[in-house]
Amino acid sequence: MKNFLAEIRSAVLVTLALAVVCCGLYPLVVFGLAQTLFHEKANGSLIVDSAGTVRGSRLLGQGFTANKYFHPRPSAAGNGYDASNSSGSNLGPTSQKLHDNIAQNLADYRAQNGLATNAVVPADAVTASASGLDPHISLNNAELQAARVAKARGLAIDQVREAIKSNIDSADLGFLGEPGVNVLRLNLALDQSSAAHSP
């Protein structure tokens, strides 16, 4: 009986010690290091405007539909860009629904941007990403939208192209993936530029 009670006592003490270390000390150390060394990333890579208002995260896409904004790639997350319901469409290459969605997206994209009915359009302009929350579009996609945005904002096309260049994220580690344009940062930059030039 004595041995049994000693074993129980040891088990309880080890459990308590591990609870303190694993559920208390370790999370505090990780939290402290993250806040010290990676403060922006640890807090969601938030984009804050000049008034101090959080406008979103540079890691999560948002839906924009007005002509004065660059449009993100299509999203299948909830009703579109729903961060609480991140997902792709899960439609396979033989799916008629996927084919119909792409055909509709293609027609809409060409019409919105004043392109010919047979104009070549980048894949990211008509297909959803796996997460449905992709914050980037390709450089080609941004270039095809530039004329529409410039016209809607009353800006020279060169000003819009300069804004695109300023909001390019390079490939991860310099070689993983392709460079992309962060849509939220680009649209906010254009808003600030328009506000600065308005009388």
C-alpha cells in the first residue's frame, strides 16, 4: 500500500510540474520571444492606415469590386474572402460547375477591364486559390487591370503602374514561387495617393 501511495504522489507531482512548465512557462517564453523578435508577424502582419485604423492583414485577401480598385483573384471561402471559412472550391478538373465558373469569371474579367473577347487572361484572374484568402495577384493580372483603375481614379496610367511596382512582394526566399502584387496594400496606397492629390 505504501508503494502504491508513493507512486500516486510521484505521478501527481510530475503532472503538476509538467503542467506548470508546458502550460505556463513554455507558452510565456514563446510569446515573449515572438513579441520581441517578430512583433509584426506575431500580431497578424496588420496593415494600419495613417489614421491608425487597422485595414486588414497583408496575409489575407479582401474582396474589392469597385472600378477604382484592383480586384483580387476569385474566392471560394464562404461568400468570398470569409476568413472564418477558408477553403477552395474543391471542384475537380472534370467538374462542369468549375468549367462554368471559370467561363463566367473570364467573361466578367474581360468586360470589366475592356479586353477583347479572345484576350489571354492570367489563370489567377479566373480561378480561386486553395485557401480562398490569397492576398496577391500576378504582375500580369495587375497590369491588365491598370487601365481600368487609372480611368476610374482619373490618374495617369504611369502613376498606377508605379504604385503596382511599389507593392510587389518578391518570391519567398528569392526563389520559391513567383513575385506577386499585394492587392490590399496596393489599393490602400492608391487611396492615400488620391486623398493627397485631391483639392
